[in-house]
Amino acid sequence: MSLQLSKKFSLPKEAALWAFVVLAIRGAGKTYDAAKLAEQMMRLGIPIVVFDPMGIWWGLRVGVETTFWRELNVEGPPPGLPVVIFGGEHADLPIPITKSKRVDIIDEDKLRLTVNAILKAGLSIVLDTSTLSRTQQTRAVGIFGDELFRKNGPYGVRHVFIEEADVYCPQKALGDTQASHTAIDNLVRRGGNFNLGVTMITQRAAVLDKDVLSQANCLIAMRLLWEPDKKTVETWVQSKVKNEAEIRKLAKWYDSLKDLKNGEAWIYSPEHDIFDKVQFGERETLHASREYFLKETWEQKNITLRDIGDFVQKFKITLEPKAKVQASPIGQQPEVPVQPRIQVSQEIAGPLLDDPVVPTGNSPVPQPIDILRSNPVIQTQRDTVSVIIPIIHPTTVLGKICVIMKDDLTHTQNWTRKRLKNQFDNRKWEDEGKLNEAFDQMIALGILTIQSNRAYTFRSKQVEITEKTVNVIAP
């Protein structure tokens, strides 16, 4: 069970959790080689995600006749891979867009729901942003990457391929690029802790953020001509190897990079004791590059994408909320369909005097939430002595946080632990030493999402405060 990149060279299956960087000039075959790696991962049952601003990775859905396939004497071309394509000219499903002040923007809520549905269904997908504006591209990758980073852990190993990585994670991140930069930084630096491997692909090594590049543990260096890009490779090597003799030895192959053939690469990983010159093998799927379509052969007229209608239909079903009947604790009439929600456990929300919340588990760590019912209900109680006391005082730290943030909906952004602590002090509420733990639970539940400035946005629509009115008999 290995990732067979050529007849003579393979990587262990565990490499799906590594952080690769593929460096090459245009036309040297960097996308071809990266896709060969992606094919091998999928053959081993490892799902992939591709951020594709070029609109060429849809070719994974089209099988091609390799030398091996022709030797089998099987009639017809092989099937492509079951990859769902979001966006682009070959989209199975669109990237969600909404209007904001007459401008089309990425619909963050729907895109985050989409990511969760992808994880739940175990799909391999291509996020094709080639038809979007640059602002929409970086925003889509920022949102998708952030949600994937936070939610993938329980779903097992998955590998992310980032085409033109320097677009999303440049040396100097400005404006909308800050969101995609933060997301990719997290994926590369800490993705392994959440079962995520990463492959960054770029023809401009000198432009890609060096701090992020330094975290890669396997270099695939292909043909490079420009001196700053070759210098970037040298710097990467020197950051990984501390043995001066080995550094001097490696210096001899820097100049050899300019002579590499298309598809040929040096694969170097000091951490895994790998240093090999490899000519990558044939792809099993279509390399849908511009150069390919400049050829005038019958192949361009007979391209068939693998049918994945069943995958798409099942995926759509997971995104359609199922209405159910739920009686409101504050007097809503029964038999009225309401938006389904999931209630958090008693350990999170705190004890109630009646109508206890249905527990979701005994673990203090939030369990994976069904995306069809992803809005937790934080229940609080209001004690009364003949009249309602107009002060809400929830019984848990998590409940207190939700009340504080719901009371301040005009400032839903830029929440920090310090700001929250100040709010607790202003209300003279005790945090029982559990403020950080509860704050982390809010992040895990997706109620708080990180911004490019390291502060958090409160997603108020994902929390419903249900006030419980309880009569207290005076002594």
C-alpha cells in the first residue's frame, strides 16, 4: 500500500499527511506531477480537496488510456475518478454566491455548510474558482480552508492540493488575501493535528510566504530557471539540513534544476531520509491544460466525464434541511413545523428545572454535529417571584458567553478572550476558571470563527437563547 509515482519510486501511504511543496517554472509539469500524487491517494481511498484557480483539475473525472491500460486489452477508455466539481465551467454544483450591497460575494454560511456536508459524505472535490474574481477566489479559499481545518479531524485523513499557492498565501498578505493566507498557514503548520496533509504548487517560489514554505517537510523541485526561485530552494534546504558537509554536497545539484525534463523532479525530505531524482509516471486521468487542447486530435472531441450523478444527488440531500415538529418551551403551538436545531448537552447548557435538554454525550469535548441540525440551543432560566425578573442569569459559563454576545449584536466581530473577560467583570459574573475552555467549545461548534486579525466573529444565527420562566415560591 504505497503512493506509486513511477515504476521505481513510491512514497509510503503515510505521506498523505505530509506537507509537500511543488516548485517549477510554467510548463515543467508541476500540476501533472501533483495530480499523479492525487490519483494515487484516491486509489488508496484517501479523499482529496483541490483549490483550483486555473480550471484544469476537472480532468480527474476523465480517464485516459495509459500504457498499462492498453496492455490489458480492455475495450474503451478507463473511467475517471469520482470527484465532485464545485464551480468553474464543468461544475456539478455551484460555489454559493449571495448579494451584498449589489455586489456578488461568497455566501459564507452556505459554503461552511457545504464543507461540512463534504466531510460527512467523504467526498473528494475540486473547488474550481477559475470563473470568480480574485477577491471572490481568495475569500472562497479562506472560508473553505478555515472550516476544513477546524472540522476535518474526526473524519480521518484527507489531503489538500493548493494550485498557484502564492496567489492565496503571498509573502505580503493584503486585503482579502489575509483570510486565505491565514487558512493556508493553519493547514500547513497545524493541519497534521487534524488529519490533513497539504501540497502547495507554485511557479513563483520567491513569492510564496517563506514562513509557510519553511513548514513543508517534502520538497518536489522541478525545472527552475530564475535565480530568486533557485535561491528559495537553497534556503529551504539549508533550513532543514544542519550538517555542513551535506549542505555542501547538496549545493552541487542546485544548478541541475535548470536541466530537468518535463515531469522530472528531485524529491527531497531530510525528515524521511528521501533524496531521489524521479521521472513521474503516466497520469491515469486527463491533464486538461491549455497545451493539451491546442492539439488537433480526435481526443478533444470524445471526452467523457465520469458519471457521478448518484454522488451529487446524495450530496444535495444532505444540504436540504428536514423539517420536524417541535413544541416551543415558551408557548408555541404544537404541530407547527420549525427549523430543526440540535440541543447541546446538560453538561454544556446547565441544569433546567423542567423539560431537560436531551444529552448528546457525556464527553466535555463537543461531539461532531450533524450539519442538518447544526444550530445549538442555549437554554437559560429566568426566576420569578409573582413577576418576571428582567435579568437573565444562565447557569453555565458557555450559556453566559452566549447571552453576552447575543446582547451585543451590533458588534459581532472582533471578539477576543480579553474582551469577553471584561464583559464578565462588568456583569460581575464568575467564570469559574472555565472561560478559555468554553471559548474553545464555541470555536469547535463553529459559533466563533477566526478572522484574519486573529479575533473572532460571533455567528449569532447559530445560537438561540430560550428563556425559561420558572415560578419560585417565596418563603
